[in-house]
Amino acid sequence: MIRSGGGDFDCTTNVTRAIRGIGPFGEVEETMWPFALDSQLRSLGKHVGEANDLQSLRHLLGKKGRAGVNK
């Protein structure tokens, strides 16, 4: 379940919870720090579409019509 308390770091925490365990994101660890998520995505060495860092993940989710990715 994704919960939002409206804090500054909820977005990154919710993203890590949403992608953790799915395909190439199976090893992503939950974090509230955007730079930590970005680092994890870059270190995967594999990606879905162009999602190989935080910015491209936002772009990919935005193309899929997911709500809240353009914050």
C-alpha cells in the first residue's frame, strides 16, 4: 500500500515501494533520498525502456499515464 503524508521525501519513498521487486527493479531498496534511488537505478546496469536513472524513470512513468510523476 502506498501512503502519502505530504512530506518532501514521500515521493521517492513511494516510488521505491512501487518498483521494488518488479523485474529489473527487484533489488531496489526503499529510500527517501532521491540521489540514493538515482544511484541504485544507475547501478542496475539494466532497465525497462529508457528507465535507467531517476529522471528517465519519471519520464517513462509519465508516458504510461501514471498520476503524480510530473511533480
